[in-house]
Amino acid sequence: MQIHNSQYDLIIIGGGPIGIAVGLEAQKNNLSYLIIEKGCLVNSIYNYPSNMSFFSTSEKLELDNIPFISTNPKPKKAEALEYYRRIATSNNLNINLFEMVTGVNSEDEEKHVVSTNKTTYTANNIVIATGFYDIPNYLNIPGEQLPKVAHYYNDPHYYATQKTIVVGASNSAVDAALEIYRKGGDVTMIVRKPEIGERVKYWVRPDIDNRIKEGSINAYFNASLIEIKEKEVVIATPEGNKSIENDFVLLLTGYRPNFDFLKKIGIRLSIDGKQIPSYNDETMETNISGIYLAGVVCGGMETHKWFIENSRVHANMIVSSILKKQKKTV
């Protein structure tokens, strides 16, 4: 394995919008930096559903006061990809794509060794901006590994004319159910709670409620999926277990950060079930000196807490902390 002899001021793990924001801030302040991303640029956004619209308006997705011009009140996925790609390329950000970080070893407060599947780097500081979209919340039920089951949804055309179960009641589940229904799919939603999720986009909520009310989309509330078979599924309802004929299952039950990666580094997580990482909310520095968090990863299991619009500030907080440390050592 190749080893890079130079030591960066900062290595950013994750090439999403917040990782890019940290890179921009580092570049403005003449810090040597490298962004490492295991997939393509803004990989999570690239893997979002093809027709997805953001909850936020375009100005709330902007980085470094660079205007995000959208033709829609709520930007589409394709517009976001174009925006963040142009930022990265026009600013010549130092990004290594398709490179997986496998570990971080902190030799001391000022030297952190980052190992990847390609090489090894050293840095004075590390920023972890890895998001949460890579690991689904598995149900761990019989049949979950069948080919008909997916934890990610892309395009409704695939499910046209098919009997499709959508498990979940969040924005992703509601969007999938509505899109598949409108492409001719036979949709049934399985919802654990007594109603659709309270955080569903306000302009979508009436649509899903009305489609369920009129019977265009079937829905079982206070219900859970307990088994998936080749041609049917079994659900538990307040009236007892029920079998439903089925072609495909979309388990849109949310996602979680890579907690094993954080723990392996030595970052403490809360023991209240939320697994919120330990960090200073003024600097974003974790319990390990020189290692910072940025973006949605800060929320642990509370993945609804941090978004692009409210975590863009992490970039300035982190770089300001690093610059203060540098002044102290001069």
C-alpha cells in the first residue's frame, strides 16, 4: 500500500454537501486539505430517488454564499447534483472519489493516520462528514433477504402493475407510495403508528391522506410486517395476522450512521438508544482531540435533526477551531 509522506492540515471523510462546505472553508483559509469519498461526488444525493424534491428551498441548500438557482420552489435531485458538482469543479476542490476509508488511528493530538483501500494519509485534523444513508434500519424478519425486497427506492416505473408493499410512513415511503400508485402500481402501505408520520412534507400530506381515504392506496395502521414470502407477505394487525398477495416489498424504514466506524475510531456514543456521538457543540470537536463531526452524523439515530440547511455552519465552526489551535502553537 502506498503511503503519502505529506501531512495535511485537514482530511475530510465524506464528499457530500457538508464535506464540500468544509473543504471550501479550509481552502479559503489556506489550510492543506483532502476530501475522501467512497463513491461519486455527493454520493448519497446521487442515490436518492430519481424524482425526489428537497424539503428545503434552494437558498437553504447553498454553500459559501454561492447562489443555487432552481426552476422549482423545491429543487429536484438533478438540480442539486448539478449545483454541487459545479461548486467542486469550479473551485478545484481536492477530492479523491471512489476511495473507501477503512480506519483512523490517532497516534497523538496532532497526527491522525487515515487508512483507505488505496493508500494511507496523515493529518493534523480529521472531519467525519459521512451522513447516514448507507446503512438501512433492517427489520430482521424472515424473508428480508429475498430478491423482491429493497431498502432503497429509485423510480416508480419498475413497479408499474405490480403489487407493492411499502413499509414506513416517512417522506421517502409516502413519496414512493404516491409515485408508484400514479404509475399504475397496486400499493399497500404498512404503518407502525396510527397515522402517517408527522414530519411528512406539508404539501404532500393531504395527497397521501386523500389517496388512502378514497382507497386508491391501501394502508394498514398500527401494523407491522412479520414475514416476507415469495408471493405474499404476512402482517400483524390489531385484528390479527393477515396474508397479502405481493410482488415487491420496499422497506423504507430509515437509515443510520455507521456507528461501528465511529466506535472503532474511539468516538463515544450516548447509551440512551439514540447513539448520539460526543462532540463540543461550539467547535464540533469530538472526545478525541483533532477529530471533528459535521452534518447529519452528529444526530446519531436522530437523523431528522440535522440537514444541509442547518449544518452548513459546521464548516466555519470547525475551521475556526483549527485556526485557533494553529495560532496557539505558533
